[in-house]
Amino acid sequence: MVSRSYLLRASVATVLVGLMACRIETAAPSGAPAASARDDAPTGELWVYTSMYRQVLDALEPLLKERLPKVRVHWYQAGSEKVASRLEAERAAGAIRADVLLTSDPFLYERLTREGLLTRYASPNALRIPRALLELDAHYAAVRLSTMVLVHREGLTHPPAAFTELTQPRWRNRVALGDPLTSGTAFTWAVFMRARHGDAYFEELRENGAVVAGGNSAVLQRVESGEAEVGVLLLENALAAKARGSPIDVTWPSDGAVVIPGPVAILQTAQNPAAARAFVDVLLSPEGQRLIVEKGDMHAVDPRLPGPRGQGGVEALLARTQPWTPEVIDRGLVEGGALKEAFSRAFSR
């Protein structure tokens, strides 16, 4: 069933796109000084809760100092699950410190939107984002794209060409998976697999001897060491590993890779909303997007940029991935607990 919030977004899409276009027209009038040079440039402190890789944050620092010289940015950097736990703890205590949320859990953003915790902001740069990735009410915007693909040991003859092939007898005891109980990206992948194949898919994986390895780094380690010959892994981890000389190769699954948008959002409780909006603008600027590609090995949402390490850009990526739909979002939100129970039940035998 499509959620009420998605029905609302569909009904106001045209209006919002018009509003966003108006913002673009008025945000930077011809001949206007740069934001950092204006008297009304944002000031003060800004807290960003993020799961972004540390090397990307380090690369962003000089750009932020250039664009927001009067703003001191503080990071709380951890995995998406830990960031969500900290945010919930602060929320329960009535003292949310974060101004901006920047993680890789799309389901968290949709839940917070429905609970009224995110404020609307349509960055002028957001109009470049492909419509398939837009949250039309502008409560959050994707700034990076991670992708779950198949990886295998170099030299493996006829590696699996699809996620569905992992249940075939040929791959018995040869597959490593992330754990959706602890890994946000593995959970998103599992949502898509359950939507297509039901709980039986997890049962078949378990019966075929697939090993749950933990997070993406654990999956990569098992494939690199030869303990497993095939794994389900983030493309960015695989590309970075290959650049280091890792003996692995990537297969784009014929049944569709799983793209995981990494959104950014401004909290309703933000203490510095002006700086938060300016921060979002920097992330979605061509310079910010380029750093995400070059330092994080992720895809940018700006279609003008190529993908990481010779990959195609966002439009080519979306042609190779399973689509995000309102039904998928609702499954992750409403049936997330049931999915984890089904996975746990299948792999505890």
C-alpha cells in the first residue's frame, strides 16, 4: 500500500518543482557576491551527524572553510546504525544536538519525515538530481549513492551473474553476505530481496551454506582471503580494494544492483538553520559532489559527473539498479522488524 506521505508528494510535485526553480532563480542573482563574502553569510557552530567516510570529510574541510569561513563545523562520525541510536537517545532526552543528518539509511529519513522531525529545504543544486532520487517535499535530498553488487575472486570461472544465482547448488558454501541486523546497507539489500523473492530466498541461501559475515569489511575480507569465493558487497568498497591490489572482480547483477541513496537533511530542532542550509548547498555543489566521487568511490547525484574509477555517472547507474518505489520504502519501514526476524530465523538453524 502506498503511504499517505507519498500520495501527498505526488500531488504537490509540480508545485514543489516550481518552487525549487524559483529558489534557483533567486538564490544567486547575476553579479551577486559569493556567500562567503556577503554580510549575511552564516556564522556560528554547526553539528553534523554522519556516516560519511572519514577521508571524504577530511577532503570536504578545505571546501567548507572556503565557502563557509564563519562557520565552525563539528562532526559526529560513526556507522549509520550508531548515528541513528545517538539521535534517538538525544531525542528522548529532549536535547538533540545535531543540526544536519548525513547518513546512508534512506528508511531513517522517511521515518523522521513522517514523524515531523525534518525541516523542508530545497537547495538550488537539488534540481540537478534525477527525479527518481528526489523526495518531492524536500525534507531530505540524496547527496551520494552507494551500490550493492556481486564480487568474486579473480580467475573464478563463470561467476554468478545475478543475486538469485547465489541459491544454486554450484555456490554451496562459497558465498558471504552482510548481516542486515547490524549493517544498514545489508538491510537495504535484504529489503529489496524480500520484496522480490519473499522469505524463502533467505531460507534457500542458508540451506546453500551462505555465511553471514557481519558488515561490508567482513564480507570483503572473506572473499579476499579465499574463505568465500563470492560476496554481496558495496561497489565503493570493491573499487577501493581493487585499487589497492585486492584479487577481486565486480559483477553487476543482471537482476539489478541495489542502489542506496545517502541523504542529507536538516533537523527541525537545528540551532543554526542558516549554516545548515549553506552546508547542504556545498555538498550538492559540483565541487562537493566531485569529492564524494574521488575520495569516497561513490556515485554523485549530479548527472554531469562521471562515476568513480571509470564507472558511468548516475544515469548509467540507475539503468543498472532496481528502482526505489513507495512500496519498497513502506516495506523497509513497516516490515523491517519482520524482515530481520525472518533473516535471523533462517540463519539461526
